[in-house]
Amino acid sequence: MSEAPNLHPGETVFKKGGANMQRGMETVGGKLTLTNQRLLFDAHALNFQRGATEVWLQQVVGQKGGWTKFLGAIPLVPNSIVLTLADGEELSFVVSGRAKWLAAIEKARGGGEAAAPH
């Protein structure tokens, strides 16, 4: 896993931190980075499911708080963010400081004041 994602021209990092992404029944550990253009998840090398997930913010049509789910089905803790994409797919990330992540994503998507770099 790289420390800094490859950024496009004009792309600025707003927020980053450790996160887990729900991929089917596996919760994959890694790093989540929010920029003014994308949300990037880079999985740790020790996970069964490795690799990066890239979501362009223009694909995101909804966001909300969610629950961490055991085996992908049984709600445990309300500490996740859930993004709904234009194609109907939902992505779920377990983060620390869920409200701050949701606010930062909303601002990055243009729903508030310009987001300040983190």
C-alpha cells in the first residue's frame, strides 16, 4: 500500500485515514483518501481481497451513516458511511469519526462550503 495516492492535475487531498471496506462478507482493512475529485480506498497487503477502489465523486448520488455488519448482514455498530452510486451500487466504509467523513464528502461533492485540506 502506498502512502500517497497518485493524484491527477488539480486534485487536492481533503481527508485521509484508516478505514475498512465491506467487500461481500469480508471487511477489508486499508486507507481511505478523499480528494476534491475522488474517494480512494487502498487495501492493506495482508487482506485476502487486495487492491484499490476508486470512486469519482460525480458518481455519488447519495450518502448516509450506516452500520458495521458481521458477515455482511448482521448490524453491529453504527460507525460506517454508505455511498450510493449512480448505477445503484452501494459501498460501505467503516471509519473513525463518521460524521466528519460524511461532512467532508458532502463538501467535496459541492454540498457546502469549499472543503479545507486535512
